[in-house]
Amino acid sequence: MSVPGRMIKIHADDNVAIVVNAEGLSAGSHLADGALLVDSVPHAHKVALVDIPENGEILRYGEVIGYALQSIPRGSWVHEGLVRMPEAPPLEELPIATRRTPPLEPLTGFTFDGYRNDDGSVGTKNILGISTSVQCVAGVVNHLVERVRKELLPRFPNVDDVVALNHSYGCGVAINAPAAIIPIRTLQNITRNPNLGNEVMIVGLGCEKLDPFKLVPPGHVARSDGCSPVLTLQDAGLKGFNDMVAALMDVAEQHLVRLDQRRRQSCPASELVVGLQCGGSDALSGITANPAVGHAADLIVRAGGSVMFSEVTEVRDAIHLLTPRTIDQSVGQALVREMAWYDRYLQAGEADRSANTTPGNKQGGLANIVEKALGSVAKSGCSPIVDVIGPGERIRRKGLTFAATPASDFICGTLHLAAGMNLQVFTTGRGTPYGLAMAPVIKVATNSTLAQRWHDLIDLDAGSIATGEKSIAQVGEELFALILDVASGRKRVCADRLGLHNDLVLFNPAPIT
Amino acid sequence: MSVPGRMIKIHADDNVAIVVNAEGLSAGSHLADGALLVDSVPHAHKVALVDIPENGEILRYGEVIGYALQSIPRGSWVHEGLVRMPEAPPLEELPIATRRTPPLEPLTGFTFDGYRNDDGSVGTKNILGISTSVQCVAGVVNHLVERVRKELLPRFPNVDDVVALNHSYGCGVAINAPAAIIPIRTLQNITRNPNLGNEVMIVGLGCEKLDPFKLVPPGHVARSDGCSPVLTLQDAGLKGFNDMVAALMDVAEQHLVRLDQRRRQSCPASELVVGLQCGGSDALSGITANPAVGHAADLIVRAGGSVMFSEVTEVRDAIHLLTPRTIDQSVGQALVREMAWYDRYLQAGEADRSANTTPGNKQGGLANIVEKALGSVAKSGCSPIVDVIGPGERIRRKGLTFAATPASDFICGTLHLAAGMNLQVFTTGRGTPYGLAMAPVIKVATNSTLAQRWHDLIDLDAGSIATGEKSIAQVGEELFALILDVASGRKRVCADRLGLHNDLVLFNPAPIT
């Protein structure tokens, strides 16, 4: 695929290629066929390989990513100012479940050392989670977590961490509005995340709209030890702050005693629930990191595991490539329904999917959301899509699931945690210190410049694919091995080593009151 | 107003009274006229003073709070199940600026010791605020704040605190949607809060939608010392995490040097910008704490200061009592426009203002949002309404302003900070540990039971008004004195003493992408 001048053309039909050498290419450099570059072209940006007439199709990934706003001579820099964005693919009459390829060969023998839970799920960490029914109690929970970390945690060496699951929901919200189901089920399902070992504590206030008992994971209330998972600060028995904290510390200790008895055990790779995400993407995302992640995703699926890809506004323009991969009409229609829901949601707010691309995306060479989406879906590999879940819902099937979430990094991360993710893989071209307290996040750089500059923030460099040093499959296999190591606690991701964790941020399309 | 059996009737026309003794009243107790209580009535709930026929008006505050769903005999408990909620007052043809009362007598000679800023505003604290253009950087900012607090702050004894202004906005948002103006201006105006002394630091990522330089307060960029207020983590010069933190620590130190040179000086009470809020209300809120706050609000206005009351869904049903108090047509129309905007916003989400009341409100005796709103607006005292600002806007005038915010405690608090509030007064009947890191919050209990139980969380007990020990004016004057003490740093509020602070939570009615 590589051509002289360090450019990559993805698909045989493409009439643009991406400049992959770190410093860009100067005007006068040679194209593969010997023609000269007319403009200087920055790293990760596009070069016209042929003369493209005004209104002519601009092709990348073998797909139309736009139309030329003026004639673009061969060797020109095809910057965003020259590209008219196509309409989104219509959602009617998409081909559903039409791709009939033989199933990928199963992989056996891969394992990781995880914490097995009663419900059959497996944690990659052993965390005491302290959730809340309402933001009002956040100050108390933060104080509690600090004290637990200092005073209790050192006595329980098998517990990895104590994490405050604070959020902005719970009161001052239209809790009966139809869309309120999304933040509510998100909070309910987060308490069931496998990394919390069914030992989550819930701190309520007492007068809030969201009933704290609704956040209790199934099977938790009926504990034989009588330990209530919910403590309500307005309880008449609690005489002020010190009393509250004492009561909470007592409950926390009971949970820690049980969590501390848990040990990692060898589990098949089929117990992995891996979320895939990208953020701060550039035009290399779709060439290096995302295809490598797609390869690793296929390996996980072949090993019987679960993989989620997401980000509705970043799949919307590639939806015609995804519906054929769904396993049946019902899954295909669910995928279309999620797209349609989001189209309407954006329209109601007087926006559309073009609101997705960021200034950083554009500086990184992505002309528009079409080009971004085509690169984004590369993360999904080539497995069949076995299920579609709504935002905040729990994953239901092994294999590749589309989890319909916004593309916002921290919101997608929060919804993946609710879906039951025990590890996330995150690709980035521009760089972000993103991390999650509840699950390890492996950050993969699309380019070696970033990986080298952010040496202590990036876990894997996929930039070697652009230079031709490594193949997509090689980096994909490295990533798969790293996933097993991280899931086993043998390796720590950068974000965990540095303690860099983002807030839980809920997706609440319903009104605030 | 008090009658035997410890009940309070607010207005001469009322046909219900509120039981104010802590343990409620048993069936068989005597009413003022000697009649017997038919039911046992819980604390803060309503008793029918006369026979109310089916569909008859139920009157409290001299206003219709509902209609009897069945005939209610004298002496009955008028619980929410007996009350049909009235329609909201129509927004057309409201009387505007019709109340012509003589202005309240000016108060002179009241001062507090504050930190005077270049722009003329006055801080009640001297805080280094570290804001961000995007949630992505939250982990780095939290790490930074921890290090500043440990390593730098001890060397700068005149600086009260260092505060991370993390939030959920900045990327993954439809930044050009019309309603995006609300979160954007909120973040812009928060950096201008007087308690941050125009020394705010801004941490950006580099590829996010919200340009970090848009958050720089006016006058800040052009500093003669060349110290940029913005540091961007993706800057090519920053080689990884340790480099980032070192650069940030360096900038933080420069800000701390300047902040540390500031001293409190005597300022007239006219420099107070006090936000009023209630949360976890009960039926005593409108009898004790809120009227006392209203009295204090009038004192602040008489002293030339600025007061904001808020919470659209909690004034909507009392709007006909507020529009007459606006000073002119323009202010009156602005008030009506904010109500109409919120009506449409709730309707678009298939909700209405009745979504406001919480389970706690109802247990506390508030039958519906009409009764809650009539009690809520008591916080505004009787001063004329001189201005109306939209959510996230800065206050513009001395006197009483209506700041249109949701009623959500933490969102209203965040928007008050953006408006330029230097101190908040918060009334509560059910109790909340609510607090803000950027400004002191004085918490006033509506009842002595709460004030006594939460002895270390409540700053002032207005319950003595219900028992008849103190008058509304007495508690209002105590509160005014406490405001001056807290604004001067002579007294610390409970939330600050315990370090209990809520997150900044933005109001973003625009879509997520």
C-alpha cells in the first residue's frame, strides 16, 4: 500500500493518499508515479493522486468522502476547504444481514487472570465502588473515599482501589420524561460492572428523585449478612457529619473484608468485555491504530469474547457498510433505529452529525465526519455484528456488539462501564490523558510522534504501521497480548500508573428541572 | 399567626394551616376554634381549618394551591392525595411593573472585609481557580491541584485554596447549536468570579471543540508579565506527563505569588453578590427559612448590594406575584420570556413543571409545585425586581435580580457562580450536605429538628420562627450579620469547615455528539 514520498493509499479505487511522514511533505516531492507535489502537505493530510474535476468524487477507503468544490490538480493538498460533504446515507432500504462470509476461525487456549463473580462475569480489577443516587452527597462521598484510602485500604492488600462513582444526576431532573430511562439505567448498570464484584455501596440523601434502592444490583439486597447496600444521609439515626462518616466507614469495611478474600484465577479470554473507542482522531486513525484495533477485536471475538464498538455520530456515515454485517433483520433494524433516534435528537437541538468533527480532527487531516466515520469503524474489524444495545444498557451477547453511545469520550466511557466493560481500548492521534477509574484503558497512538512525545501516557504505538515497520496484523496481535496482560493485572496502563481518571459523565437527553 | 396545637396559618384567607411541632399532631388534638383534629397529621403537613367541599379551593399564602379531589372535613389531614393541582398561571396579560410601593429605606454603614479586584468586584475568598476547556484534562488537573495543595500552598498563607473547575463540557458537544451558548458563557463567566481574583489558570487539551482562549477573562491575556493564562497539554514542547505537570506547577506558582499579595480590606455591603437557593424543601420552608432569607435579602438590597433569586420551575406558579414587582416593562417581559423558554424546554422533553417536586418535598408536606413555588419565592423578600439574567449570564445591576436557572441545587449553584456570586444562602428542610468550593454557602434549616440533628452541617436554624421564639425579622437580621461575618472570613460555613463541596454541573440544553 505504501508509495514513495511516504504516502498511504488505502483502497485501490482511492484518488487521494495520506502523507504519513512525521514532518509532512514539501511541494516538489515526488508522487509514486513520478508526478510532483503541487503544494506542501502536512502530516496525515490528503494528496490528490489524479486530477479531480470540480464536483468530482473524492475517494478514500473506496468510499466517497466528499466532492471537489473546485477542480483539484494531481499533487495538490486536498484540505477541508476543497471538500463538500456528502449527505448522510439514507436509513431506508439499507442492505441488512447480506454479507455471507464464512465465520472466523475460533481461537482457543487464550486466558487471563481475572476476578470471577457470582453472576458469571469476570473483573479485571477488584474495586470497592461507592455509588450515589444524587450529586448532593458528592462532598461526603469524596471525603469518605479519602478516608477509606488512607485508613482502611492498607489493611486490605487484595483490593485494588476505592472509587467514588459521583455523577450529576438524581435530583433536579424530569425523572419521568421518556428519555430519563437512559441516565437511570446507566447508573443501575454501572453498579453491576464486573470490576466492582457485586460489593458496591450506595450513598443516598433521602429526599432525592432517584430512589437509591433502585441502584442496588440484583441479588445484593437479600444478602444473608444483613448488610444493607444503601446508606441514606437523612436517616434520623445519623446525628451530623461525623456520625454519617462513621456509619459509612463501617459499611465500607464490611465490603472490603469480602473483597479482600477474592483472588485472581485463570479465565478464558471469552470472559473479556472490551470497549473500543477513539478520541482526538487524525487521518492516520483509519490507517494505523483503528485497523490494528479491529484486528485485535477480531481475535477477541474468535476467542469467544465480547467487544463493543460505539459512537453513533462516527458510524452514521458508514452505516451502509455496517448493516450488511448484522447477523439478522432484528439486529440490523435495531442498528438503523439507533441511527434514526440520534438523527432526530440532533435535529431537535438544531444540530446534525457534522457537529462531530473537532478543530483537532481537522488539523489532523480529517476533512469531515464522513472521512472520520470511515476511519472510525475500522475499529470494528470484520466480525459479524451480533447485537445492538441502547445507551446505558448491558451487553447481552458474546461477539461484536454495537453499543449506541455518543462519541464524547467520557460519556462513551461511562456507558461502556454501564454495559459491563472490563477493559477499554482507546485510539488517539492528537493525544488525550483520558482514563477511567473503574476499568483499565489501553491508549493506542495512531502515530509515533505522539507515542514518543507522550512516552508515559501512551500504552502502544501503532505508528509503526505507517512507516511500514509493522503490519496491521502484527500490531493487532501485540494489542491482543497487551489486553490479556492488562486484564490479568500483570501490566498497568499509563493512566492507572499516573492515577489519571476522568469523571463519570452521564448521557441525559431528558430535561433538567 | 400561631394558633393552639402549634399550627401556622400564613394568610388571613387561608383555609389550611401547617402543623409545626416536631412530632406532628395526633387525631383528637384541638384546633384554634376548639374543633378536633380528625386525622393524625405529620410535622409540616396541612390541616383543613374549615370544611372544604369537593372541587373547592385549597388556600395557602392567600393563593389557590389546589382543588379538593373530594370533600375534606374540617380537622382533616390535607395530604397530596386529596389535592388536584391547578394549571400554571398563563403567561399572557400578566400585570407588569404595577406594584407602586415606596422604596425601602436605604441602610448605610454595613461593611465586610473582602478582596477587592481590578474590575471593581470584591471576593469573599482568595482562591486560585484552575479551569479547563474540556473534561478530557480532568485527571491531569486533579493531580495538579493535589500537588499545588501539598507543595505550593503552604508557602502562600494568604491564599485560601486551590480549586479545580472541572466540568463535563468542551468536546463531544454540538457547539454551534443555539442552546450551546448557555454552557459556553457559563464557563466563560465562571473564570470571572470575584473569588478567583482574575488569576484563573486554564488548562486546555488542544483538539477540543471549546477554544480554551475563549475562557480567558477580559484583560487577562494582555498581562505585562507575559504569563499566558492558558496551557495546552498537546503543545509540542511538552514531552509527556511529568513535563506537563512541571509546566503547570510553574504557572500555578506565578499566580499564587500574586494572589498571596492580596489582603482583605473593608468594603461596603453594597459589594455583596448573594445568591439565594433552596433544596430539600418542606412545607416549613415557606414559613420559616425562606421568609427570613427574604428579610435578609431586603436588608442587602437596602444596603446597596446585589441579590439573585432563581429556580424557574419554582417561581413559575407564582409568576403572577412577581411580574408586578419588576421595575419596568422590559424587565417584566424578560421574566415572562424566561418562563416561556422553560415551558417549551420541558415540553420538548415531554415533561412539565410538575416534574419538580421530589419524594422528599412530598414527605415534607408540599402537595405540589404550586405550594412549593409559593414558599420558594418568599426568599425574594419584597424588593423590586430590577433585572432578569439568562442561565450563565453575569449579573448587571445592584438590587434584586431574577437569575433564570434550573432548580437543581448544583446547577443553580454553578450558574450563580457564573453570574458573579460571592456568597450563597441555601435553605433546606430535609437537609443536604451541599457546598461550593468557589464561594461560601450558608445553610439555613427550616426546622430545629434538622438543625439539631445536623449540628455540624447547618449554619443557622430558622426553626425558632415556627416555635414562636423568634420573629422572621429577627432571624433575617441574624442571617444578614452572619453573611457579613462569612464574607469577611471571620466565620467559616460548615461546608467549608468540613471540606464538603459539590461538583460544578453545567446546564446544557444543547445536544451531545
